[in-house]
Amino acid sequence: MTVGTLTSAKTSSLTQHIINGVAGGIVGGIVFGIMMQAQGMLPMVASMVGSQEVIVGWIVHLLISAFIGAVFGVVMSRLPANWGVTIGAGIANGVVWWILGALILMPLILGMSAMVLQIGEMQINSLIGHLIFGVIAAVVYRVMASRA
């Protein structure tokens, strides 16, 4: 194998990890989005881009989910390829993005700086959703990776 072939193989491999992660993020995002819609949270997500429409909330939420999935795929490309590590990483991913997204970025984007790092019932529900998202995204990622 030449250096160019090895570089191409590594790029393809990383690309496949990202694709697997995006797919996991979208599937996890759909499940989490259904939970959010049931709780009336999607207009708040839409308000991050100046709307109150549920469909806009869905679009924003799924774009964020795909991005988080892509990041997960990059991280997973560096970790051992087994179910335990993948599920553990999915749980950690859910917690990290709950802290970054729900507890820090979203309140700041919405101009609610007093809510940064505040934890109440709404934030606990969000944590549960993020954990479910993380596990589902990890399962989809691992299933797709095992078929590649």
C-alpha cells in the first residue's frame, strides 16, 4: 500500500464514522424530538432562530442532532469498536450535550442568562431526553459500523 492509499483509507474510514454518527444523531433526534413535542418544547427550540413554529423547531433540532451525531462519529473513530464502549460513549455524549446545550447554550441564546446551569424539573426532563438520544444514537452508530 502506498501512503496515498493509506490516507485515502483513513479518510474513508473517518467519513464512514461521521456518516454513521449523523444517522445515529438523526434517529436519536427523532425520538427525542417526539418527546420534546409532547412536552411543548419545540417552539422554544424554534425561538433560537426567531420563530415559534413547531416545524422550525423540528428542523433546528434535527440539524443540531445531526451535528452532535457527526461529532460522536469522530470521537468513536478514536475509541475501541465494541458495544460497551459505544453505549458508554453514547451516555457520556448525552450528558455532555445536556450540559453544553440545555444548561448553557440554549439559555444564553434565548437571553435567559439567569437560567444558565439552573436545574429544575424541565432540565431533568431534558437530561432524560438527552440520555435517551445518546443511547439511541450510539446503538444506530454501532449497528451501522458493524455492517460496514
